[in-house]
Amino acid sequence: MKIILEREKCIGCGSCAAICPKFFELEEDGKSHLKGSKINTKNQTEELEAQNLDCATQAAEACPVEAIKIK
């Protein structure tokens, strides 16, 4: 499974970091960051392979701008 964060869509509400601090944190610019992720320069996303998604699915569902995808 892969967690994908479209950082440009992020509005910095902080719901992902509150729900799932294992994977998400807010950066100094106020936007979310996917911990341990790799940047996909082709589509400007942060991506992280994970076998146990734990709370990441809940964070994706809570994101008001749908900036987090699980594939």
C-alpha cells in the first residue's frame, strides 16, 4: 500500500497530524508532511510505502480537501 500526500492541496487544518501522528506532522509553513516519505517530482507529491496503514486511512477520510490518498 502507498500513502500519497498532495502537499499543494493542503490547507494546514492539522486533522491528519491529530488523527495519525505516526505518519503526519505539520511543517513550519503550516502544511502537512508525510514522515519518511519520498518526493515524487513528476506530480509534486509525497509518497510512502507502508504495509500497516494504521490510522492513515482515517486521516485521509478526515482531510477536508482530499489531499491524502491511499492506493
